[in-house]
Amino acid sequence: MKIALIPGDGIGPEVTYESRRVLNAIGEKFGHSFSFTEVPAGGNAIDSFGHPLPQESLDECKKSDAVLLGAVGGPKWDDLPGELRPEQALLGLRKGLGVFANLRPAVLFSQLKGASALKEEIIGDGIDILVVRELTGGIYFGPKTLKEVPGGYEATDTEVYNTGEIKRIARVAFNAAMKRNKRLCSVDKANILESSRLWRKVVIEVAKEYPEVELSHMYVDNCAMQLIRYPRQFDVIVTSNMFGDILSDEASMLTGSLGMLPSASLGSSTLGLYEPIHGTAPDIAGQNKANPLASILSTAMMLRYSFNLEKEAQLIEDAVRGVLEDGYRTGDIMETGKKLVGTKEMGDLVIAKL
Amino acid sequence: MKIALIPGDGIGPEVTYESRRVLNAIGEKFGHSFSFTEVPAGGNAIDSFGHPLPQESLDECKKSDAVLLGAVGGPKWDDLPGELRPEQALLGLRKGLGVFANLRPAVLFSQLKGASALKEEIIGDGIDILVVRELTGGIYFGPKTLKEVPGGYEATDTEVYNTGEIKRIARVAFNAAMKRNKRLCSVDKANILESSRLWRKVVIEVAKEYPEVELSHMYVDNCAMQLIRYPRQFDVIVTSNMFGDILSDEASMLTGSLGMLPSASLGSSTLGLYEPIHGTAPDIAGQNKANPLASILSTAMMLRYSFNLEKEAQLIEDAVRGVLEDGYRTGDIMETGKKLVGTKEMGDLVIAKL
Ligand SMILES: CC(C)[C@H](C(=O)O)[C@@H](O)C(=O)O
Ligand SMILES: CC(C)[C@H](C(=O)O)[C@@H](O)C(=O)O
């Protein structure tokens, strides 16, 4: 199993290093062999090659069975022109690999309940939402214009969706709902947007293939409220690229477990892109302080979705919960009475649990 | 002072009735004379005239000094085609009156602290954010298309902003910040959207006219998180129509005071549109259960922005706080130990405080 490893910038290299160790441990235990090829992308690639995603990097990823990414970006590259900034590596990878479905679980780890911003009575038994965000369409990739007009400029961006794009993301979401609590909420702004009206129509069409799933629809503004008011009402949420960007971040923050949350971006083959949702945290980079658990949990998603190794995936997830249960914490999730450990030690602890 | 009154649907008529009484009480006390003309719009206008915003209604509003709206819409009209739905009344009023700046205060009333979904340590001294949302541009009003393509349809919506539109909304936001804590956060998605890059450039340009205001920029996904993580960091937020729709609802819900929050929509003249942010609540309509305070507080905004009657506006706001302080609550904000009252009684109590 050939993995393209993109350490990236900031804390990216440290956390992916631990993930690699975890995957090797899984390999030994179960007799799988994972091979890793390090691939430059992000700020470091700008520095070395003058481009956030050199063609060779993309080609190497395409030839792999899965891509594990740390995080890209940092203040050093913030003032570069748009097309040369580190986040272009993400956009290029998404589009280049055709990974149109971004799966972002927003899970409250019961051991970290105290970290949520929400009151206990709202959290109740916990939060466990899966946001399925469309990732290669919409206003991110639609035509853009900038032209001079009297008094200055006029700029446009275009939200574009077609039936095929909506069908395939809807199927990913319905399939995910089938493996969970069989409830899907499709989020749009159908009272305003033509693309949302098409979105809603197609989702309703696809729903016929999944009679067991209970489908609901919600406007995006209402969803931004409902996530706070009563997050437990949600099982799976499916939405467009732009709305998914906003809502998945909101949902993650509700859990208070930002340093803990993985993500998977999938296409029509088994090749997937896996990365933590956190950023590069340049302030703590290289200090053995970063929390590697989001990256480690991303490898669990990789095992599940790209390699169909469900048992191995669960073992990693159980190991992470076990380590939290034993009271070990990195700085970002530290609470009084717990045992503070560094990036490497956290990696060791997870491997020991395996 | 000529006020166009749009009672609207659901609880709209009840709450605006109390607002009218409050305005009359202010008029008597200070020797102002307010005249009211009732104007049909929303679902009731669809029923009576076949259109959510008959031309005569819009004309009447345009001839007035201010418009006070209850709320429009309801399940009865949900299945009508887009252009005939009650929310078209809102869009038509906004565009027709040219009210390009939507001011939405998200305030936590200290008397209702318990109602917030957030933990006490996050709320701290309270939440007091003003969201300034652009209201007559962006993807709400840009060109839309729907066309047949192989395999189905393709739909597009266009986000459009020009320098002039951004300048004028930025000035409203800077002016508001000058009267508050002099901090303005402009929210965009400049790492992706051309329109956001123009937005950011123009806001930075306008900032030169307001050297005392501390300006910051934030991506919309991050803002959706920061509102939850640390809402007290915000004073005034300025953003586009679509982002403002989402973020202002999120910010309102954080306060837990949804039934309490007013809004003002302003243009380049003093003519403004004032309405509570809550909806028509058809389930409790006509039962003397609705909370009229959001509508009453909307009249305070009207006095302030359309009539420049700051003292009178503050008197209303103080009266509302006084009534809460005395322990009176409508059902939506009821807590044990407080005194439950109906819509009319709440109106009486506010008038008595005046
Ligand atoms: C960095 C940025 C371009 C990216 C996005 O908007 O998709 C990020 O916010 C994300 O969610 O992965
Ligand atoms: C009803 C709808 C069209 C409207 C909007 O999106 O502007 C509403 O959500 C609002 O915020 O006033």
C-alpha cells in the first residue's frame, strides 16, 4: 500500500511523523506493508520550487493509493499573490485527485467534554455529527471576473452545480448515513439560490435509492443556529463547498476538540486525501508540543476508506480513546489533574495501546 | 412622522400592535406625532392580492419616513413557486427601498444570561456584537441561470460586488464602530473569492477615513469558529449579504435571546426598515403568547436611525431592561421563579415603565 506523505509546514512534519509510526505499528501487527513517499507541497514547496504544488508532487500523489497530509501554510507566505499561496496546494490536490467528497466528523470525545464551549445540558450524551462537504465544485471553482467600472472595479464569483455533481455527493452522504443513524440533513439556501433549488431537487431524487434514510432540508442560516441550539438533532449533514467550509468549522468548534479532528476527502476511486482539520500552528512548530491525534485519527480514516481495513481503523480509534482515558493530554487539550505529554510521547502512548 | 406598518403574518400583527402602542406613548410623552398606515405584505398579501409585495405597498413604504415590519411567511405559503413566496416581500422591500445596510445587534441581556447556549466562562461580562450585513447586493441579487446539460441541469448564481457598494457598507460599519468600541472586523473569503479580494481592498481603503478604528480581517470559516470560541473579541463585524445571513444568525443564537433581538436596514436617506429578527411563529400566533420585545426594540432603532431621537430610543431600551429586571417574561424566555406574562401585558409593562 503506497502512501504519499505530505508533511507540509509548521507542525505538519511532526504530527505526520507520529502517524507514520502508528501506521508502521499497524503494519507489523497485521502483516500489512505500507510504503511512504515524501512529497513537497505548501509553503516549503514555494520556497524550494517556486510553486505550492509542483506537478511532480501531484503526479506522485496520483500514483499512490492514499495521500496523508499534515498541514500547509503560515505567515511567511501570507503576502504572496493568490495563485502562489500555500492553500493553492489544497485546492490543486482536491481538484487534481478528484476528491469531491470531504468527510468531516465533528465528534465530542467524552473524555474532553469540558472543552466544549456549550453548556452541559446542550451537549447531553455528546455530539457526533458527520459533515459531508462537496469539495471540487461550487463557488470555489466557478468562473471569476474582475473588471474596471465607473468608480472602481466590479468582481464576480460564480456558484455552479450540475445534476451529476450533486448526485455523486448526495450518494456519498446517503451511504454514510446508512452506516450511522440513518438521518441526513441537506443544507442549502433554496429560497434564494438557483443552485440550491437544483441541489434540493437532486437530493430528493437520490433519496429514492435510500428509503431507509430519513431526509430533511434546512436553510444554511437556520443550520448555523441549530448547530448551537440543539446539535444532537444532526446525524449526517450534506452541503455545498462554501456552506460546508463554514458549517464544518462551526461544528468542529462546538466540540472543543479541534486538535483531535481528522478529515477524509474521497473521489470515485479508493484514492483519498487524509488530513487533520487543524492548521500549521507555527507558534509551536518544532517544539514537540503539537497534538498528533488528529493526524493519527486521519490514518484511521485512511485505513477505513482507502484500504478497507475497518478492524485496523477501529483499533487506532480505540487506542486514542484509551490514551485519553488514561489521562494523557497534549497542551492544547490539557486540563488540571491530567498528565501533560509532548508530540512524540503521545505517539508512543498510542502505539503502546495498539 | 409617517410610519408604514407591515403587520405581516403569524405573530407579526400582535407584536407590531404593541410597538405601535409604545410609539404612541413616546409620542404623548415627548409631544411627537406618529402616523401609521397599515400596508399588506407577505403571505396575507399573496392571499388578498396574489403577490407578496403589491406595487401599492412598496409605493406606500417609499412615501413614508420609516417602515416597521412584524414578520412574514408561514407553512401555508411554503409550496408556492419562488417568486410568489412571502420572503420575496423582504427582498422586494430591501431592494425597493435601497436599504443596503442591515444592522443586527447580537446582545446578551444580562437578565437572560441563563438562556445562552455558551458556558458562563465564555460569556464572561456578556456578548455585544453588531453585525453589519450588506443587504442589496452579492449572490442574493446577482444573475442566476438554469440550463439543461447532458445528464440533467446546471444552475449558477453570481456573487457580484463593486467598489461603490463595498465603500458605502464599509462606511456604515466604520461609523457604527466609532459610536461603539472602535473595533471593526471585516469578514470575507479572500483566499478563494475574487469578490472578497475586492471587498478587502476597498475596506482597507475606507479605513483611512477612520484612523481611530482598529480594523481586522477574518475568513468566514474562521469567524464561524471564533464567534463560539471567544465572542467577546468582536465589536462590529461587517460582511457580505450571504456571509452576513449566516453569521448574524449564528451570533444571535449565541445570545440565547432570539425573541429579543431587533434589526434595522438602512440606505442613504433616513428612510429605514425595522423588524425583529424572529419569524412568524405560526404555532403561537393569535394566542397572546408572542414576545413583543424584539419588535418594541426595533422601534427604538427606528427612533434612533430614522428620526434621530436618541433620548426616546434609549428610554424604550431602558424600559425593556427594567421590565426584565422586574422579573417579567413571555413564554419564550421564561425561567423558574419569574412572572409569566402575555404579549399585551408585556406591552403594558413597557409602557408603564416609560
Ligand atoms: C485554506 C482554505 C482554502 C480551505 C478551504 O476554504 O477549503 C480551508 O478553509 C479548508 O476548509 O480546508
Ligand atoms: C427569508 C430570507 C430570504 C432572509 C434572507 O436570507 O435574507 C432571512 O433569512 C433574513 O436573514 O432576513
